[in-house]
Amino acid sequence: MSAARPIPPEFAQALSELRLVGAHEPLLGEPLAGGVSSDIWRIDTARGPLCAKRALPQLRVAALWRAPIERNRYEARWMQVAHAAVPGSAPPLLGQHAALGVLVMGFLEPDTHPLWKQQLRDGVARVDTARAVGDTLGRIHAHAAARPELAAQFDSGAIFFDIRLEPYLLATAARHPAHADALRGLVAQTQAHACALVHGDVSPKNILVGAAGPVLLDAECACWGDPAFDLAFVLNHLLLKCLWTPAARDGFVHGFAALAASYLARVHWEPPAALEQRAAALLPGLLLARVDGKSPVEYLTDDAQRDVVRRVAGALLHDVPARLHQVSDAWRRALVP
């Protein structure tokens, strides 16, 4: 491990009080990149490397965006449910210190668990990976939907609103008055269909590609909500990656179709067409949010790229699609030179 240094005192205290390290064990580690909502560290211990994260009250974005630190309590619970549904679909949970807002999990080495976002950036658009992500997500949702008693453990709708619905859809509505009614309608739609455990941030930056299947990270937004949100959220990223890595555009679009199909094949708690319709309606709003909401994607830096997103999303917000392929078809047509 390069650049090892003493870890923050909150992490040392949490590890000690969770009895994950010895009383006088020296602890070194290094911060991990990529998080806007938490401090995340790899830490070396006598039992081996582990990963610890501490929720931040103010997210690292330009806009004012605050969120309660108790959110990783729900992340820990999500990890337990995910393991029960699909063993290995989340990192091993080692402990959670509620008072300090610190979550501790097993560390998965990048050599054996590469980040999906990195692969997509490099133009590695394997359909089998996208299919596995859709299948895993669908199995987790199906497991939870069959256990409605889990809803009481995920009474975190206010956190989901603060971290997802307001900064993505409502903040975007404030910037686009012409689309405001449609975007507010998507918020109402999402809040009206709470029927499963939602991860809330199913993004390639939060998915490791393991030999046994995908591993989902960072379920800080977990709540009992509309599973269509998770499906739309991850599919949105495959569309946006077409602008980031144009040479792999066809692979991303094929991955979009494979992920959607494998997910919908797992939907038994409601008619799959009903969930697909909600996801298809939500996708344009999420597209627009990633250029004009509080959390724009960092890789769309060109005005021409952002205008493509605005044009396609704006049209679909008012000519609402019922099927996911209608969104990807409109996207593909907009990208043809």
C-alpha cells in the first residue's frame, strides 16, 4: 500500500470500540478516491486490510447538499439483506458504529474486483457484466419485495428525498421551468410505489466486477421505495457513457438492453410492464439531472454533449415513453452523426 499514514481518530475509535483491532495496535491506511458523500479509507490491521467509511454531513459538491450521517446505519442493513438475497453481492459487513457514523467492511482488492466504471471508461462494455448486474439487482429487489416486514427497518424515506429526489429531480426542475411539472410528477410517482428495498445509488462507480458476480457498494440512500428507481438509475449511466467513450457506444446500448431484460425477468412482485413503464418515464428526468442537477457527472464537460442530453431528455419528458427501449432508441438516434 502506498502513502500509508495514521488514520483519522474517528476511525481508530470506531475500530477499537467495535473490537476489530487490538487495544494498542498501530493503524495505518490511505484514503480512497471517488466518494462525494463519505470519507473512505483502506486500513491495514492485524487481521488484514479492511475498508471504513464515515458519512459526511455536507457532500463534496459545489451546491449546498446536506444529509444526516445516520444514513450508513441503513447501508449496513441493506448489506445484510443483499447478502441474504444474493450471497457476495455486497462487501462483507464487519461492523457499524452508529454514534460515529462509521461503517466497516471487508476490503476487496482491485486486482480481483475491478470497478465497473473504470472498465466502461476504457471501452470494456461486456454484455455479460451488464446482464449480471441486472440479474443481481432483480434478485435483491425480489427477495425484499417478498418480505414486506423489512419496510420497518428502512424508514429512511426522508434521507432518500434529501439525497436523491430533491438534488436530482427537484433541483433540476428549478433550473428548467418548462419541465418542472414533469419532474415533480416523477417525484410523486416514485414516492407512490414503495414496494421493495431500494439501494438508491446503483452506479458503475459503485459496482465491482467480481469473478462470482457483481458486488454493489455505497447503499447510503437505501430505503423502502420504488425499485424502478434503481433500474432507471443504473441504465441512465450506460446511456451517458456513450458520450464519455463514443467508441464503445454500441456495447453500452447492448448492455442497456441486456441489463433491462435480465432485471425484468426477476420481477414477480408486480407486472413487469408496470415497473418498466415507471423506469422508462423516470429515465429522462435522471438524464437531465446528471447535467443540471446538484450532482452533474464529472465527465461531460463539453456544452455540445450537455445539450444532447438536454434535447433528448426534454423531448422524452413530454412525450413519455412506456418502454425502456424507446428511451435507448431515442438516445441512439440523437448520437448518430
